[in-house]
Amino acid sequence: MRNMLRGRHWLVGCIVSASLLGACAPEEEVLAGDPQVAQAQPQELAAARDLRNVTATLSVEKASFSASESALVTITLHNEGRHAVKLLRWETAVDGLEEPLLQVMRDGEPVAYEGPHFKRAAARAEDFLVLTPGERLTSTVDLAEFYDLSKSGSYTLRYDVAPGDSRAHALTVSIEGRASGNAQAPGDVTTLGSVAFSKCDATQQSTILQAVSASSAMANDSATYLNGTPSGTPRYTTWFGAYSSSGWSTAKSHFTAIKDALDTKPLTFDCGCKKSYYAYVYPNQPYKVFLCRVFWSAPMTGTDSKGGTIIHELSHFTVVAGTDDWVYGQSGAKSLASSDPTKALNNADNHEYFAENTPFQQ
């Protein structure tokens, strides 16, 4: 996701503090629309839905940051209610920003989110944080690690509780341009053919090469399919929605680029991630893919496979397809294709499931 949570909100209202900030009124809670939470256990949902008394606070220590200073913003969640609530860990800033939780504008223009894009499994009990009555959860993040602060200007920050809410007030701070703060240290790299590895043992390297082969076969099949006669076939409409010539052309160009990345680009895989996710990438740092714990237990092909995960992650790179993460999972991807084909054509999981083609469709 780029600049907003795309309707996956666990927060229902915000209070913006400090002299630089204003306030916004509570909104109706829409957590049930989150496909991650929709797959959680009923007892988790019951606690998670009681969010009407959770507020969010943004604050900064100063109104201006020079290029040599970290652009630090503090996010505080406060449970003002009488009952404990559960929040998805990755939709807080406790581990840094794993989603574009802040909407950032520079001199009136949207600022790109350059943080990590993850492929995740369905939410589990350990993916939730409990906020007890009266408890506050405070996290501080450096904007430069997650957003494009390369240009000097007046930056407006808003905690994206309700996209487009005219009542939401914002924080404005002056930031001097600086280099991106999310560059990854190269580390020790081993190369086998055209594929490079970092922090990967011999067994992992062998597994990755098999996964690359599987993803290459998927990309070849997808490109061949889309090079055929454009039409509203079941495979296309299931994952990309109602047929249109422009939609077909978009899907075709995406898979042409994914195939080219697999065939000709210098892929690098990093095995150092210990999170309970499949993988992640930084969209502006091709062609490096960080593989996480769930990846290693996934099947080589089929639904949510190792090969499909690589398709998913490659699609995120801005030089490939620039996809986002509007929804996760097959059911969410199918619903998105039905309700909003444009978003489906911009969703990484829709590309993965189209490529995996499980169950098989013509």
C-alpha cells in the first residue's frame, strides 16, 4: 500500500496533539473489512471490534528538521475505553512502519511510501497486540526510512484513520531534503549463476533456485496466456475482474515485465528475515527480495507457494509493475477483482494467484 490503509482500518478516530496539531472526530469502525482480520478467530474479532474509544496522537519535538537530523514523528495509541482491544501488530508502528500508516504530502503533492511491502499469511493470535483500558502504546519513527524526503519543503502529515475525511486535521513540519534512509547494507553475497544470495545457507540457496525456476515457469505461462486472444476468460475475470481491453493490456505488460525480471535481471535473495511473513521488498530497490519464515514452509507451486511468492514480490518493484497490497488471500483477491478491477490489476496477490492458477482455469 502506498499512502493510505486502503480501508483496512483498526482505528476509528484520532486526536492530534501538541501546538502544531489539531483534532479529528471519531469515525464508524470498519475493521471487519480487513481481509486479514476477517480470517482471525471469533474471539479475536470480538475484542478487535471494540475500538471506538481508541485514539491516535501524532507529535514532533520541533517544527523544522535539517538534512542532518532524523525527521522523528511519535505515534501514540490510547485506549480510553473500559475494555481491552486488540490491534494488528503491523498496523501499529511498534516495529516501525510496515504499512503506510501516515499520509504524507509535500507542498500539496503526495509523497511516495518507500517502506517495505510484505506478503503475509492470515492473521494469527500472536499477530495482535492487546491495549488494556487506559493503556498507551507509543512509537517513534524516522520518516526518512519510509517516505521520499529527497526534496526540501513543507510536509503535511496525517494519520490515515479515514481517507478523505475533511474533518481530519494535520501536522505541518518543514523538512530539508535528504537521501533515502531505507538503503540496505550489502552484506556478504554469494552468487550462483545470475542469482545472488545474502545470509542464505547452502540448503536455502538450493531451495531458492528451485523457487526461481517455479516462478519462471509461472511467469512464462502467464505471459503466453496473455499474449493470446484477449477475452473475458474465467482465469482472467477471476483474478482481474470484468474484461476490458485496457485491463488485459495492463496485465499483459505486467507479466511481460515480471518475466523479463526473472529472465534477465540480477536477482538477489536475503534470508535474514525472522518475521512470520512470506517475504518483503523495498519497491524502489530492485531486484532484492527478503525471504521470511513462512516462505520456507510454503509449497513450491500451488496456492501461496514459493514460486508464487517470488511473482508477488517482483510485481511490487516500481520498475516492474509497481503493485500494491490492497488485500491479501485468495478470497480477498477474488472479491477485489469482482468489486474493483482497477485495484485488482494493482494488487500483488491477484498477480500471484493468476500466475499460480490454482485451481486451474482456462
